[in-house]
Amino acid sequence: MKPRRAEDLRGLSEDELPKVLLDAQETLMNMQFQHALGELENPDYLRTMRRDIARIKTVMSQKSQNNNKA
């Protein structure tokens, strides 16, 4: 699983970002469950997903700040 790029996320609309965030959070939760059961093949994906979620939240914050300035 490759990490999402901030450039790609900035190309998404403000309506799409919350959906992407929700999907990433659900994926992380499922991966954590698999990790607890010992079924996750690569635990490094957990770190990647946490960082993706942070990246999505950062882009959402930046977009909302830009809209408040305008």
C-alpha cells in the first residue's frame, strides 16, 4: 500500500475529502483489528495509514483556511 500524496489530495474537492478521510479511518480500524488477531501481513501499513489520515486532515484544514480568507 502506497501512501497518499498531498498533491493528489489537494486536487480533490472539499466534498470528497471527508469521504476519503472516513474510508481511511475505516481501513485503519480494520487493520488494527487484524493486527490484534495476528493476521496483518505487514504491520508497517498501520503507520502509513495513520500518516495518510494526518495528511488528509492537514489538507482539509488548509482548504478551510483558504476559504475563510477569501
